[in-house]
Amino acid sequence: MNYKHVKSTNLLHSHLANRFGMLTLVRFGASISLLCLLNVMVLAQASSSSYPGAGSRRNFTLFGDLKISNAIGEEEKPLILDVILYTRGGDVFGRQRISNNGRYRFNNIFNGDYYLAVELDSTEIVRMPILITNSTTPDIRQDIELQWKATPRNAPGVVSFADSYHRVDQNKTLYQKATQEIERKDFDQAIKTLKSLVALDPKDYPAWNSLGMITFIQKDLEAAETSYSSALSAKPDYVPALISLGRVRLAKKNPEGAIEPLEAALKNEPGSASANYFLGEAYLAMKKGSKAVGYFNDALRLDPVGMADAHLRLGSLYNAAGYKDRAAAEYEQFLTKKPDYLDRKKLEDYIQANKQPATQPKP
């Protein structure tokens, strides 16, 4: 089975250009080959505070049709998919479960930067950036069309990945129930459901990861750390849990403990802007600014808009070191990417006072 992204009606389609790579997912004795954005793997982590990467205006609607077309002669597959809207900072804004040829809709969206992702059986198959500005029409349509085509198992020239996590019927029902409870933000009930699930199958690492996500939202850092560690016991190279564990330890004021999982995440996913960013945060907290600078710059190189907060960190480092012109340049780049920043005036005043003057042309 071969998925490839063939259609995008969003006017910002150009953001997707030249950012695709080939992956293969082994499933049901065949393989899924897909053209998938080589974007950052961001953490599907909801937040109880503001949405990083989002602005202040909140009256936009993002919607669209999701269609999976079959190759000629192939039988149509009844598929259920998850459409997830992430902020560029890695938080889940919303999640919807729809069938093939269905329509998703996310209401009351802030202006800002997002990722729109599609999952099949808890495995992401496509991700695309979405930019919503104050000048954007209130209703934004983003249709997604994927093509299904059978291919031999382990076809040459592609990378093979393991099957998505398979559950017996009882466990599958529990996982779906927990997903619905999370969507309703009924977190207390979702915790009970997920605990029942991992008691039946302690190796269910996606369930452990979801349990970590919810307990992190509820600021139960000890429970979150235990859940993410359990996910990694079942699957040591699971990058979302590695990054999440690093974030939990940062929240617990344990930057030294955050280094190991974040470095492991970067080893398994060298293109992870999130791993680079949080490694920068860890070294900054350890007062190792020279090491933090490299990771912040790598995060910006990999995801210039989504990791825009790295400009603030770099600006503070340069300011503390006395390089005020460099700090001003970082703040200026940040405001270009985040024009709705609440303390914009404060940064503008700093830039005005410290910006390096333009070189005067010679007479």
C-alpha cells in the first residue's frame, strides 16, 4: 500500500515544497510507502497554559475533506483516521477521528503557526505546516488527498519501520475509549482507562505515552515521569517519550537528568528541532550558555518559525554577555515571526536602543 500526498488546496502550499522523504511502514503483510514531510517530530503534548506558536486572535476555523483514493482495480479500504492540529511549539490544539472521505473541522483557532497531521492506527502518515495570519480569511480550507497503492513487502529503496502497535479487541476498545475521553478533556476518566489498559498490557508504549501526557497536563510530574519511563522500558527508542521525559525533568528543575533522554532522542531523530531546543534549555539551566547556543541555533535551522522562542533565549544569552547588538538582532527576528508577542513594545525599545546601525555607503 502506498500513500503519497498529492493535493493541498491551502494557499500556503509552497511551505510544503522540497520537504518530502520516503518512508515505509510494514502493516498486515504488506507495506505502506508514503511521501511524508521531513519536518520536526513534535511532541503531541497538550498544555494548560498558552499555546506556543499561536497569536492572540481566536476566531478562525480550519476545515477540509480527507480523501484516500485507490489505485485502479484495488478494492476500497474502510479506514478510520485521526486528524490532529498541533501548535508549532508541540502542543495539541485539537484531535478528531473521521472515516475516509470525511470532513474535519477545528474552530476558534488562534492566528499563528501550526502543523496538521494525519494518523492511521496511531502512526503518523503525513504532516504539513499551516500558517494563519491576521489577514487570513476566517474560514481556511485545507483538503488532504492520499493515494493508496499496493506494493510488495519491504520494497527496495525505502526504509522499513515496525508495525504499528497491535492490540487485542478488548485493549483496542480501551485505547479508543481513552482517546475519546482525552478529546472531551475528561482527563481523570482517561487516566483510569489508560491505567486499566497498561495493567492488561504493560508493553503498550503508546498508552504509557498518553498517560504521561495527561499527568503532565495535570502537573503531576512524578506520575508523568513514571509513565514516560514505562513507555521507554517497552520501546527505548520511542522519540516522543524521550523528548517528553526530558521536558518533565526540566519542569522538575532537573536539567542534568534531562540531558540523557534528549540526547537519545536526537540520536534517533537527528532532524528533531524539539530535541535540539530542549537540550538548549537544559544547558541554559545548567549555566552552560556556550553549549546552549549551538542547540538553539540548530533548532532554528530545522524549524525557523516553530522554534522562534529560541531567538528569545539567544537574545538573553547575548545580552548577558554584553553583545547587545546581537541580542537586538535575535529579538528583531523573533518579532518578525511572532508579531503578536505580548511584550512586543519592550523588545522594540531594546532593539531601537541597541541595534547596530546600517553601514553608511562611501561617498
